[in-house]
Amino acid sequence: MKYFKSNCNIHTSYFAKYKEPDGLAISLYKPKWYNGDHFSTLAPTKTILKKYKKDYDIKSYVESYYRDVLNKLNPREIVQLINNRVLLCYEAPDKFCHRFIIAKWIYANTGLVITEI
């Protein structure tokens, strides 16, 4: 596996905490007050989100998210598109959230470590 060089700089956070202009919404829906960029390519589908809100089955969510979203993407291309951004969604760091799945997926495929701000 070829790893990215250290010039890639991607972080994660959540809407309630991070308000800087380099934020990038990756949620299916964004807050009404949020005026920043929205990158829906990394958002869960409506079906995934609806099922999770019904049964809170994390294992099923992760499997569906990989199958229906991440496995259709090229992680190296995604890194290039989101470089120097902070990926934002709703959940606080102590809650289950797809931004952590994305961080693991990117690390597994590129060696790039993404940290939470």
C-alpha cells in the first residue's frame, strides 16, 4: 500500500463545536444555520439512517455504510477532495458516528491518520 505524505491534513469534529470556515458537512442533512460546504458523497443514505434510528444496530449500520457508500468510492480520490478540511456531522465524540468510520476507512486504505478536534 502506498501511503500519503504528511501534507494531507484532515480532521473530524461536530457542528455544535466546530464553526471554522474549513468545516465540511458530511451528514445527510445539515443544520439550518450551517452555511459552510456540504459533501454529501460521504453521507449515509436515507435508508441507512432511517434503519439505524429505528433499531440502533451499529453493526448493521457499519456493514450497510461500507456496502452502500464507502465501497463505491476511491479513498485516495476522496482524500484529495477533502484535504485541509474538518469533516463535520452531528454526534459528539463519545457517540457512534459515521465520521469515525470514514477516518478508519481512510487510514486502512491510505495510512493517513485523521484525528478528532
